[in-house]
Amino acid sequence: MRAAVIERQAGAPASQARLVARDVSLAFGGVAALRKATLAIAPSLITGIVGPNGAGKSTLFNVLAGTLKPDQGQVLFGGEDITGLAVHRRARRGIARTFQLSRELDSLTVLENLLLAAPDHPGDAMRSVFFGRGKVRRAEAQASERAVALLDRVRLIRLLDEPAGSLSGGQKKLLELCRALMRDPEVILLDEPAAGVNPALIDELVDFIRTLRQEGMTFAIVEHNMEMIAALCDTVYVLAEGTVLTQGSFADVTADPRVQQAYLGG
């Protein structure tokens, strides 16, 4: 990965943020996983979420994605309270996510995996099959065109007819990111994108995410690979024991003695 890290602005204030967790608390069996955690994901920037094991990173990420509902607090998207909104409804609003363990359909081809992610296909409605075949064909052509263009951008085009299960770990992460992009989302939540990826493909993944950010895409990333966080993130939130310990640029948070104590014990 490139050693140089470009300069970035510190991020927009919470009032301008696209996705916000406000005073979120959540406990499992009486054990607090989150304690009034607050985080703001600014538009067209990359926000990192880091912390030692057990800090609450995955729990907060899943609250943002909608797979977990907080006991207290709110999740806001574009200023609207979506705390109780289901995952699929958040996806329709413009929030997409990837997973630490890729969830491709192994027996389908790379291209077919992307086509399944195309939104609002008219062929999903029985009436369209009989009375709107032209509309269905146009939608299929548009989805195929978008899928092929995405695969070309991540250099997987040569594998579009290969079973998705035959891809390497890094290629599966690229495929999963492309699948999220099929819905043309406003915000993408990346769950440990570097996990299980060899260094060469991490470089490709970083370059692609950086390019998407330059095009205006908004990201939040949970990641243990600090080199990737340093290379990508405009703002970094550090969690410890379920609460936000500090936030700021990567250089600022890693220089904070509280962060060093949380990670290293001294």
C-alpha cells in the first residue's frame, strides 16, 4: 500500500452529516455493548470506526445498518429518524453495506451475482412478465450494462462468466462492493474490507474506494488494518468500552494518549 497519506479536511459537523448515530446504547444480557455512542458520517467523505476488540465497533456498525436496534438513542439519515427502519427499507433509502465474510452466491456467475442486486426490477412483478416485456428487457439491458461497467472498473471483467465461488478473497470483496454499487447508494458501510485480502488486492481495493470517494460517494469503514484506515479516512472515530473515546484525523487520534492506552495498555 502506498506509504503517502493525502491531506484531508476533518469532516463536516454533525448538522451536515448524512448518517448519524446519536447517543446510542445497546446491551446484550445486561452487558453494555454501546454506551451513548454518537457518530456523524459526513457526505462525500470516508469515516473510519476503529478500536480494540470488544470496543463496540461491530455493534455500532450493525445499528447503523439496521440489523440491530438500539435500546436507546437514534439513527438519523438525512435528518430523518430511521431507528426502527428495517434493513431492506434502509437499502431503498440509499444505505448499502458489505460484510466481513463475503456473501456471494457461489454457484452463480460473477455477472449473475451483480444482476441479482439490481433494484426495482419490473420482472419481479408477475403482471410485467405478461404485459410489460419490453420494459423488462430494457431494465435487464440497463442492469447488465451497469454490472459489466462495474466489473470492468475493478478488473474482474474477464471473470464475469466464472462461478463467484472460484474468486479469491480479495476478488470477492471487490465483487461485494460492486454489488452494493448496483443500487447506486448514497452511503456504503464497509465491514472490514481488508479481512482475508492479500496486500496486492488491498491496494486495488483502496484505489477503488478512493476513486469512488472523489466521485462523491460516502463511506463508513470498520477495519482493523490501520494502514488502510490511514490511507483512506478523512475522519476516524475511536471506540472503547462501547463509547466514543475520541475523533479526528488519523494522525490526531493515534497521537492521543487515551487511544494508545486503549490499544496498547500504556
